[in-house]
Amino acid sequence: MAKTRVFISRISAETALAQALKERLQRDFLGLLDIFVSSDQTTIRAGSKWLDEVDKALKGADVQIVLASRESVGRPWVNFEAGAVWLRGIPVIPVCRSGMTPEALPVPLRD
């Protein structure tokens, strides 16, 4: 059975949270997920072209999780990643944190 590919978008200040989420999802889903977190020092091998790896992961994702804080939803890179996945018709799941609420999410994350 093929693993479901998950792309986690976040800002650098959320690196520890993204890593904790990745570990939790891997444990809870018994290794059935292939989880990509850019710049987490384990997903992209040393010497690889970072942007090429991000592009490949975005194109191959089955679902995207966006760590959505008031700070992150305004960042261009988080929105770029969400837009790239959204254009493919892939589910985008915002995980609200740090005071963010579903009602306060910008469109299209709110949708």
C-alpha cells in the first residue's frame, strides 16, 4: 500500500511544532504517512537543491497541513505553498494556533 504524502507548511518560528506534529502523525498513523517538512534537517538530504525538493514534494502531496498562526498566514512562502497545493485540488488543512481561529483565517484557507 502506498503511503499518503503529507506536506506541512510553516514558518521558521514553528519548526519545533512542525517536527513534533510530524513525529506524532508518524506514530499515530503507524508509519503509513510520508511527511515532508522543508528545512527540518531530515526531509531534505544535505547537498540536495532545496527548492527542487520543495517543488517535488508540493507536486506529490496528497494533503497539506498549514500551521496557521496570525504571523504565518501573512507570510508569502506559506501562501505560495498553500496555493500550489490548492491549485491541484488537494485538501489543505489549516491547524489554527497561537490565537488564530477558523473565522480569522484569510480566504482561501478559511474555505
